[in-house]
Amino acid sequence: MEPKKFRVIKSEIRILGVDDGKFVPQTEGSAIVVGVVFRGGYEIDGVMHTHVEIDGFDATEKLASMINSSPHRKQLRLVMLNGITFAGFNVVDIKKLNEITALPVIALTPKEPDLEAVQNALSNLPKSQERWKIILAAGEIHEFRCKGKKIYMELAGISLVDAEEIVKLTSISSCFPEPLRVAHLIASGVSF
Amino acid sequence: MEPKKFRVIKSEIRILGVDDGKFVPQTEGSAIVVGVVFRGGYEIDGVMHTHVEIDGFDATEKLASMINSSPHRKQLRLVMLNGITFAGFNVVDIKKLNEITALPVIALTPKEPDLEAVQNALSNLPKSQERWKIILAAGEIHEFRCKGKKIYMELAGISLVDAEEIVKLTSISSCFPEPLRVAHLIASGVSF
């Protein structure tokens, strides 16, 4: 999809932050994935969840259906993911997620993605080529510096300028957006 | 326990807000109960959870053990409960919870508790007298008005003056403390 251009980014923009919970790596089963609706970087408007298969292939579809079936869908303007891999190597195709939900997607990580290490890890999994393709489909990794720290973003349906502004707007105590910080706390806190 | 006297109530006081998630009434099984650690009325520091039996008798013990085993325990200064009944009629003995955790407890409801209706509902459950005793043990129900709305509180280990101040401090958009509003959103949002 063509990047959405934000004419104005309101301080109360509704953002969905998404992260997965704890799981036992390399086992069968699923992990909880939590979405938390924030107004800008402060108030929480709602919480939703789904489950994705550990090392499976259903993350894109499960996230899209969690978002599209939510009563908060109409208010949402953006989706932020804590990286693009959930429950191990269940990779989210962020371009596809952007298409299905019609919402811009920012996938953020505080660590620089080590693609070589990822490719090596993938080689132990079935359908490693298919997973690798989805990872590459996320496109360019943008390095971005705020409050003295580097973070790394992959984008779908949003310009780099708008993405940087939204990350800054929603990062309160550190250079990490509140919707993702809180999604992480909730997903970990309700796991097991 | 003697009510704890707060010499100063700091704006960043760490409060645990606790609420239960959805469950199918009058069935066997359990409901999730979520605790969310707030600094005052704004920042979320952590999330914890436990499960309590639907219409069971384990809520006091399960909440106490969730709190006492949490890495956040040392920072916590107060526990807020969304009422005293969880997962149906699994009643929390707030005096006992105060004793076991050594933390003051405020149980809050936006609706005036209708004790007659509660007593009638209890009569359909096993051990109704035992439940009724725990409900009465919560002590006086204090009506309290803030931002034009009434709310109702039962207290353990805290004075009415301190409890009112903390409720006001943590109520941002409406007369309902953020730790409880968000505990409710999380517990509902991750149920089923």
C-alpha cells in the first residue's frame, strides 16, 4: 500500500502496541500476543489478545484478525510491533498486515537486527526459506536515534518522517514507545 | 492490623490495582485475576496475575501469594481491589489480605453495594454463611464523593482520610483510580 501521509499527528493519536508473552521455545503450542490501545503515549483505552503458534506461520493472519475484529479498530491509526518475529520465528509480514488492516505498521527493536544470525537460526526450522522471505519482505531497516539511544524500525504504509515523529511522541521515559513498553509488561505479566 | 499512617503520600506512590477477568458464571473452573503496578495515576511498572476458582474460597490466599511473591512487592505501598468479590462470589477477606501482605487495602466500587441482594444471591451457593461472614468482615462501607460522582470503599489498614487522598490522586479522567481502570481493561482484554 502507498504510505499513509499524516497531515497532522495528534498528541492523542490511537496506537496499538503489540508484543508476545512468554513461551517455551521449540515446543508445540502457542504464545499469547497482547495488543494495547494507547492514546498517544499516556492513556490506555483497551486491551486485546490472540494466540499464535510457536515457530508457526499464523502471526500475520492472527494479528490482522485480532485488530480487524476489535471494537477499537475504527479509532486506531497505527500498529506498532515489538519486532517482526513472535513466539519464536512466527514472522509477521508487515506489508501484508498493513494491507489487511489498512493501518500503517511500525516494527521496532532496540537492538540492531543481526540478519546473519537470524538466517542461521532459521536453518534449524522447517520451511526456513519461506520464513526468510517474510523477513526480507519487511524491507529496509531504519536506524533512528532519539534521547541518545539508537532504535531500529521497519515500516509498512508510513513514511520515515511520520514514523520518527510518532515514536518520539509516544516515548516518555526512554526512547521506546509506551504502547510497546506496556504491551510487553502485560504480555509477560499474564503468561503462564 | 492498626491502620498504616501515611506521613506523606507521594505522587509516585506504587499502587497495585487488582481486578478479575471474564468467566462463565456458575460453572466449574477459574477466572484470571490481574494486578497492575502503577506509579501514582500514570506510569505502569509491571503486571502480575493469578487464577481464582469461580465461586470458590481461595481469592484471599491467591491474591496474597501473588502479591508476596512478586518482584514488585518491596516497592508497593497499597493494594486497590475492584470490589471484594472475584470470579462470582469468591470473597476477599480484606483484613486478612492486609495482615498477610502487610499492605493497606482499599476495595472500591462505583455502585453502592446492595447487601440484601448479595445475601439473597449467596443463599443459592454452598457455604453461604461462611461467605457472608467474610463480606461483613470487610467492615464499614464509606461513601465518598469526588468529581461529582459517588464511590464506595471498604478499608483495611488505612485511615479514611488517607484512602480518600489516594483515590483522588490516582483518579485522572473520572472518579475512578487508574490502577483499577487499567486492571479491569487488562483482565477483560486477556480473558478467553
